[in-house]
Amino acid sequence: MSTKSLLAQKHNLSTPENQIKFLESSALTLFSDKLKQQSLFPLTTNKLEIFQINVGKLCNQVCKHCHVDAGPDRKEIMTRDTMQLCLDTIVKSGAHTVDLTGGAPEMNPNFRWFVEELTKLNRNIIVRCNLTIIVANKKYYDLPTFFKKHKIEVVSSLPYFTASKTDSQRGDGVFEKSIQALKMLNGVGYGLEGTDLKLNLVYNPSGAFLPADQMALETEFKEKLKSLYDIRFNSLYAITNLPISRFLEYLVRSENYDDYMEKLVNAYNPIAAENVMCRNTLSVSWDGFIYDCDFNQMLDLKIDTENKFQHLSNFDIDSINKRNIKVNQHCYGCTAGAGSSCGGSVI
Amino acid sequence: MKTYYNPEDLKKFGNISEFEPTLGKKFFDYYGEVFKEGALTAREKSLIALAVSHAVQCPYCIDAYTLDTMEKGCDEKQLMEAVHVAAAIKSGAVLVHGVQMMNKYKELSM
């Protein structure tokens, strides 16, 4: 398993331009044409609810499917000044939820300051924690207590309840460390009945296939994690891997790309398309630009209104709410089957 | 290279209705009904299908139901246990005929 990002490897698919060129080169039906068939193009917004912030690409893991191409060699990181702009913008946006992601967001040196300031805004705060960061270094051991203090909703990836499938996607030893971290979170009350400390898990398929039914997976994960490790959690989100960045590279390298894309297109679900997350979400990059979602962020598809890229420094909520959402072939990942979003299935 | 089995043909399975639409439609309607959630879950049915695929040694079915069981959340151990069920029944079916052989042997022996 490579321990370097695609960027550090100087891989052809590390640039957004090359990824888009590759995605557009196949003869598949255009995603925009699929939307047109149900009069959903151009895709417009609903009420803004979630303000997702990617605080940097630095991570302690190098997962094979990572759409961010995150890892220890990525240096892009949000500064405190940009975080301050986020705080000002969240108030203007009216969003009720702030969703912090990365990389490993906890590795941003201003992470704790940012969470403390966010708490003052009285919003629901989500942290996408990769679990292993909690046990990576003693300076992170108190993260469960820190999360609890600020009533953070913790969302964590665990592709399976066995080591082989988890480690094949996320790296050797990740499963064991994840179990250790989950026990620490349970230990302070996360995921337990009678507490309001939410611990939600994310299931991503460990390969070129679509996720199983979310409810069935949740039931099985709950039974297995309880019986094997005495671990509890609240909900499980089944998320489809989108064909961008490292997962795209995997699909191409393993010669699964054509079949996977065909599968996504054939599984297009009009109801899922109506409920895609970009309609109620904004995504902010480490350097303060605004996107429709974290995937568009990684493909550098910035929101532009009136011929100007939207940035925290010129945030205009009215024109953002009236914008047309940028779509491309990767969007099929959010509309296949029961649909997919950062909160799991959409139907 | 010409072979009897072409993986691309699996995608054309639906085309069998071309030469006999009425029976083709009946078959696919039936097939769809069989694999719906019922007294058995769709996942249990998929694992049975995987085992049968091996018993009938159909490469199309093995490809299709390996993917299908993975998409229903099964892991490699569960898939292989299903294959062993098929293998056990196949080998058991051979061995149980040993009783017939023994009966005949005894019948023919003094």
C-alpha cells in the first residue's frame, strides 16, 4: 500500500483537470442529460442547512479510496484567519450545522480553537474523525473528552467489522486502532443510550462495488461490534465511493473503471437525484473558496456567480442561494441506488 | 482469442428475450420475484445463488453473485463458506451413492 499521496507521486490523476478530462472521455450518458430527462437541470438549491469546512488535507492515514488525496505529505491547511472568516460567514449563511472534515481535521493546529469558537455560534457541530488520530499521539488522547465537552457529533469511517477489509482500504493496523478509539469514545459516553453524544459510523465499500442497504448494514454492524468488541454507536451511513482522486486511480489501475461507471449509470435513481446533498450544503476549502460539495472542491469546480469565484472574503448568500449547481460525471456516485451523501443514503 | 465464455455476454443476458419474448419475459419476471426479500432475506438468497453458481459451474453466475453478495455486505469468509456448502453437497452427493455401490456389491457377493 502506497504511503504517498497521488500528488507526491506526481501521478497523472492527481490534478483536477486530468481527472475531469478522464471522466469526460468515456461515452457514457452525460449526468446533465440524465437530470434533463426529469427536468432537474440546471440543478438548483434548496434551503441551506449544512456548512461543511475542509480544514486541510493533512492526515495520518493514506486510505486507498480517499477523494481528498489526503496524507502526511499534504501541507494545505486552513489558517486561523480563514477560520475567522468561516465563523463570520456561518452566521450570514443561516446554516444550522457545521461539518468539519479534512484530512484529519484534528491535525490542524487551530482545530481546538476553531471548535471552541464554533460552539459560541450555537450550531450543531460534526467532526469527521478517522478514529486512529485519537491514538496516534498522546496529544490526541483527550479528544473524546474534548468532543464531549463541546457536544460534537462524531462521524467516523469503519468500512467493516473485520480487520482484513478495513485494513485493505485504510492501511495496515487501522482496524485495531479504530477499535481502540471507539472504545475510548464509548468510554466517555459516545454512542450510548441515555446520552446525547452521537457517534455515527461510515461504511464505504472496500472495492469496486456499491454499498449494501444502509439499514441492513447498520443492524449487522451493531450486532457484530457489540458481540465481538462491546462497542456501541448510533447510526451507520452507507456512502458510495465517487470516481475521483485515489478511488478513480484505483478503478483505472484495477481495470474496474468501465464496469463501475456503467453500474453507477444503470443504478441512477431519479428520487436520489432530487435529494442530493449539494442542494442544501456548501463546502469551503482550506483556502476559503466555496464549492457545492467536498467532491466538487477536490475537482476544483468553484462556485462562480456573476463571473466571480465565491470566496469567504466576498461571500454573497443571495447569489449563492440562486446559483446553478455544477455537475459532472462523478455525480453519478451520489444518485446510484439509494443515493449517497455525507449523511449516507438520501432516500 | 476465441473462447466459449465471454464476460461481456453477461451484460447481454436480457437479450435472450429477443428470440422468444413471451417466455423471456416470464422468466425475468419470475427471476426478479425470486430474489426479492421474502421469508429469506435478499442477502441470504444471494449467498444461496453464489453457492449454486459454483455447483452448476456457471462463470457468468459466479461473477454476478460474487459482486451481488459483496454489494449486500458479505465478506470473503462468508462467500467462501457458501462455496464450501456447495462443495460439501456435491461431494456428499457423490459419496452417498457409495451406499448404492455397497448394496450392489453385497448383492453380488457370496
